[in-house]
Amino acid sequence: MSTPSQPAEPVYRRIMRAIEADIASGELKPGDRVPSTAQLVEQYQCSAPTVRQALARLQERGVLQGHQGRGVYVNQAPD
């Protein structure tokens, strides 16, 4: 008897979890630049809008901070 399979996790959520894990492990520190959209597209073999969705969600949660024309950075830890 087979069990119902779990729906696949959306790629944008996998990207979010990976970035959060890099922050938690110290691989990405406050003020560090997150890999570019192009780098993340290549790494996750997905579309640019998918990467932008992941980055936007992390920015909404205050994890990342975007700077127009300069990239996306890990938000500074609160004082």
C-alpha cells in the first residue's frame, strides 16, 4: 500500500531555507552580500523571478536588505 506523497517544496522556499541556514551557520554574516540573482539561478537551476521571490520574502521578514544597484545583504543584527 502506498502513502500519498508530499507535494514538492517550492524552489523559492528551498532557496530561502538555504540562505537562512548559511546565516545560522555563520557562513553569511550581518553585512555580507548574498550571491547575485544570476549565481542563485545557476545554483538552483531555476528562473530569476523564483530567486527574486525568495529574496523578497526574506527582505519582508527583515533577514535581508536590498540596496538598489548594489545587491542584497544580510541585515545587520539589532543593537
